[in-house]
Amino acid sequence: MNYESQVEPLRVETLPEVIDAFEHEFGTGSNRTDLQIFLVACHQASVSIDTMSSYLGLDGDTIRSELLRGIEAWNAAQRRTMEAAVSRQ
């Protein structure tokens, strides 16, 4: 027997109240950094933008922009670590 699962695409739209709460909660500082770290970890675990978006209740563009900022910060930290290691030698 061959069973095909029928999955309908999930469309998530972020309400203005959610965006306001996001900006209030993750505006700047450690909360935003925590979000970026979480998104980078999800990305490294091959979690899709759509899944992150639906889990967090944020639109895909917000997820993408915060993920890019998180990746940039992670890469900068890696460069600093490598530069420190080279300068010690």
C-alpha cells in the first residue's frame, strides 16, 4: 500500500502586536543577542526559516535579518578567536 500524506502549506502572518512585542522584547541588548544565537543554532541544525518563523511567531523577513546579524556576529567572534590564537604564537 502506498499512502501519501497531504500537507497543506502553513501561512503565518505576523500581527502588528507581535511585531511591537518583538521590538519591545528584542529591541537591543542581550535579548536580541539571545534571539540571534538561537537562530544561528537552529540554522546550523538545518531548521528551515518557515519552521523558525512559525515557532517564534515572527515573519520570515525578521527571522532572516536577525539570522544574518547572528551569523555576522558569530563569524566576527571566530575571527577574533583565530587572531588571538595567532598572536599568542
